[in-house]
Amino acid sequence: MRAPVSAAMAAEDFSAEAAAIVRSCVHCGFCNATCPTYQLSGDELEGPRGRIYLIKALLEDGSVGADTRLHLDHCLVCRNCETTCPSGVRYGRLVELVRPRVLRRAPPPWPSRLLRHALLNVVPYPRRFAPLLAMARWVRPLLPARLAAHLPPRRAPAPAPRAAPARHARRVLLLGGCAQPVLNPAIDAAAVRVFDALGIELVRVAGADCCGALAHHLGAEEVARAQARRVIDAWWPALDAGAEAVMVTASGCGVQLKEYTDLLRDDATYAERAARIAALARDPLELVDAGLLACRLEVSGVGAVAVQAPCSLQHGQRLGGRLEGLLRACGFELVPVAESHLCCGSAGSYALVHPDQASALRTRKLGHLMAARPQLVVTANIGCQTHLAQAAQVPVRHWLELVADCLPDA
Ligand code: SF4
Ligand code: SF4
């Protein structure tokens, strides 16, 4: 695809990289077949190719209208199109470069701006998010039905460990997170137990909390960079002391860590450190020895499991099939799931900002997940878990919770 850049746009710091990505598209349209928003609407501008054309127009003449903002904003950044694209178009990077500028030049209506502002200033801060969530649950009967439907289900607190995890020679840094410890602290508690059983000590470091993924998703790049720098600073001494990797149990945050290089590439002080963090970032699935784990588990009585592979895991981190492979190797019974490549509609803050599209995608996803009547659904990302659990007929769990419950002393 040709992508001439106007003189005015050439002065913008993102335009050269964006134009190079646009040029790599051969406009074949294969990506539309796997794009969730195109599948919902059938509208060319709601698919990756149409969005790339809108970005091309922006580069050529600087044109940004409500249509450009609307269609780019509707993108889930699920990156299914990247997995499908035969030309290797870095679509996710393109949207990350362009969308924040478009949202600034053609802002959404004020209720949406207010919501985004609230999300940005509440969710990444557990001391704000936890009391506000508790209060919202308390007044739930008084809330409008549409708002009440988005309140995440209350979960049991993390079980107290039977014994303190042992100290091991192998140490991995575990990101503290922000929303996840409020929504479901049992996930990280389960991770500590599972990795302890595998001879790996998970170490949490004060200050390594929010990775910046939510801010990044909302287009607040400077906030995301500041949060990333804080994580890097907090982790640095522990990395120098010999930790072998950094890890987060939410696959959406895992993508963010692995792409710190892009986020901080123009920061002279942090670019190199960001690249080291990105190189050391691992999803839990990449650190688990399946054979060893299988020997430790007692899986009888669990029942049939449907796997929802988050987009951040299969398209963002390119770990498609890994979760299913691990669970099968450990002896769990998995049911077939159609359209496993399609997004469930969670996508960071998307479910709150675009509830209608998110709800339609969730209905479609749950239809496929429940088709073979599983006893539970497992996922690898707190956002997907929370979003699906609001409408699922069976428990939705993180795979680490399931595995930890199958350790013999559980
Ligand atoms: S599949 Fe790739 S090359 Fe083809 S239209 Fe989509 S982004 Fe462009
Ligand atoms: S990232 Fe997902 S929603 Fe956005 S264009 Fe690609 S496939 Fe469609």
C-alpha cells in the first residue's frame, strides 16, 4: 500500500514509523475474516484493512474526523489480525502509535471522556479501586441495571497458605499488579504455590505494581511510561541480584512487559533497561515444566474444562496452544471450543467503554465455550475472567487457580 506523508504530518514524531507499517499492508483483506468487530458489523471500516486506510488518509492529509476516531476507538487491539496477516503487518503497534493522537484531535463525547478519566485514575491504584468497588457493590440495588451489570462478581479471598513457600535457588520476580489483586487475589496466591512446587521462588518487590497496560490501552502514553519506569526502578536491584526472569499472571500485562522496548524506545535513560525487562519477561506458561507439574498434580474429579485463550496470550505473546497443551499434559479433560481465536470482548477497558460490542462478543464466546457443557472455563487473564464470569453459567477460573487446587496439599 502506498502511503505518502504530507509535509505537515512528516513533522509528527510517529508518522515515519506509522507510514512504514501502512506500506507493509498489501490490502488483501484476509484479516477481516478474523477481526471480531468486522464479524459483528460487516463494515469494512470496522476491520483492520479499513482502519489502515483511515490511518493512511490521516498521514496523507492530516484528516481526522469523528468517523476515524469512532472506527479506531472500536478496535479491541486484540491483534487477531496480526496472527492472520500474511504480510506481517504490525497492526497493534500502528494503532498504539496513531490512536492516542486521534483521540486528542477528535475527542469522544464527554460521558466517554469522563469514564476514561475515572478508569485511568482509579483502577491502577488499589487503595482507590478497592474501597470504590466495595461501595459500588454495597449500593448495587440502587445502581442503574446497565451499570450494575458491569460490577465484577465478589470472589473469595485468597486462601491462607498451609505453609510458607520454601526458598529456592531459582528466583523469578512477580509483578504485584493493580486491578487483579483487588478483583481476585487468589490468582497470585495460586502462582506462588504452583511455582513453589516446581522449585521456583516468586519474589514480589515493593513498587513493582501497575505495569501501565491500562493507561496504554486508554491512550495515556505518558502515564503508561511513568508506570513502566517505576516498575523498572523497583525491579532493577533484584535483577542485578540474580533473579532469572520477570513474570505477571495476567497475560494482558505480560504483553505490556514484553513491549516495554517500544514504549520507552525514545527515553535515553530507560530505553536500555526497558529492553532488558522485555527480554526477561515470561508468561507463567513459559516457565512451567509440564512434565514436572504433571507429576505433582492430582486431577481426578475436576471434570471437563473449556479453555478461553486470551488474545493477549495467543496473538499478543504468540503463545497460542500453550495453555491447552499444558493442561492436556497434566491430565485435564478439555472440550473442543469453536472460534477460539476470537476475542471475548474484555480487551482491557474495552468492556466498560464499549459495552454493547463487548457484550455481543461475550455472548458469542460463551456460546462456543459452553457448547460441550464443561464444568468450568479456564483463562489466563483477569480481564477475560471478570468479563466472562459476569454472564457464564459455570465458574470461570485462572488456570493457575485450577492447577494449585490440584496440588496434593490443597
Ligand atoms: S491481512 Fe495484512 S496485508 Fe492483508 S489487508 Fe490485512 S493487514 Fe493488510
Ligand atoms: S486488533 Fe482485533 S479488533 Fe482491531 S482490527 Fe485487529 S482483529 Fe480487528
